[in-house]
Amino acid sequence: MAKLTIKGLQELKGKRKITVTTAEDAHTARACELAGIDNIVAYDVSVSVIARAAPNTLITMAMSFADARISDETAVRAAADLMAQGADLIYTMDMTPERVHVLSKQGIPCVGHVGFIPYMASWIGGYKAVGKTALEAKALFDKTRALEEAGAIAVEMECVPEQVAAEITKRLKKILIFSMGSGADCDGQYLFSCDLLGSHDGHYPRHAKKYGNFFEQSVDILKQYKNDVTSGAYPEERNVIKMKDAEYRAFLDSLKR
């Protein structure tokens, strides 16, 4: 399939919903591409690993917390380095609109983050939705609009009331709004692959939909493997390599010398 361009991604606004998920390894990235996912977001993994596994999929690479905050120069340098390694878009976390503008002027396609910010949870009193009051909702709109004006391509909008997210998506004509627990009326949906695949044994957030139970299946499969090894059921005849009888006898003879 032809790789979606940034221009093509932007042109999807108002036409169809965009699918976004994460990949922490080449296997997941390849599966995303074969499934037709529009945009892969990568954290804590080499860009080149994901880009090689999914060469025809848009890759958003996350900047580090420090690179996003130390200075404009540090942010530009880090983003440019990620793009040189194969990233198509740069996830700027909750970087200020002013710094996003600096990156955008350098031709760096930025994806921001608004609404609930997990690593800022302590500042708002814990893990909770953002935008449930008129005052919070207006501040959320203002920040998203500021990011649009700064040149951001898209934002992740996390845990925002669906009415608020829908209104912001409708009113802002350029920036793409990717919903993470913010309702169905945004431009796209963003779920972590580990949640939708069911590939961990931790907490699954309310907004996540678990489409499979990979973790439980993995445990069951590994148990079967252990039982087969201890019982002698593995390896089977088809799993081993055989030596010709004559060569085996010659080998045994050689051991007697």
C-alpha cells in the first residue's frame, strides 16, 4: 500500500476517522501496517526499528521529557534527529504552543497533547478527566487553538468530556484531534496497543477496549511448552535432525579410538 503523507493525513479531517496506536517493537509495528493502521506512535524504541518494520505507515516518534523542555534549541535538535532516523511526525508531549511554533517554522510536523496529562496528574489532584467545567473546557479550547495557530498537525486529546471534544473538533478546521477516551466525534481514535491487544496484566483504563487477551494466551502457551518439555512430549520426531545410520556408526567408532 502507498504510504500516507502528512498532507494526506490532514485531508482526512471530516472525511473518515483516523486510527492511531502504539508500537514498542518491530513485531507490533509490522502487525499495525498489515492491519492498515494509519499512524503508529513509538516510545522508548529506536525509530529505525519501527520504520523498517512498517515502511508504509506514518510514524510518530515521541520526544523525551527533557528534550521537550530544556530549550528551543534542544527541542529542535532532538526532533530533527528523530526525523533523520525515520520519524514522520514528532510527538511533543504537552509542549507549549510557543515552542511548537519554533519547531513548526523549521518544517517539523508536531503532534501535541491536551486534556489529561498522566505525568502532570499530581497537579490536578490525581487521575481524572479534564474539561468537566465550563472554565476548564474553555481553557482546553484555547490551548488547542493555540497549538493549531502554532502549526501543530494534530493533538492527542485525553480524557475530555465527549461534548467538549466534539465541539473543539468541529470548530478547529485544520488541526486533527485524536481522541484517547474523549468520545467518537474527534478526527480519530488513539489507543495503546498493549491495551487493545490485552498484552499486559496491569490496569486497563475505562476508555480502552480490549480486543484480545494476548497476555493470558501467552501464559497458557508457555505453560503448554513447559509441560511438554518436562513430560517429554517436546521435541517430537518432526522437531529433530536425524543422522544417517552409517555416519552415526562411523561417529561411534571414532570415539573408540
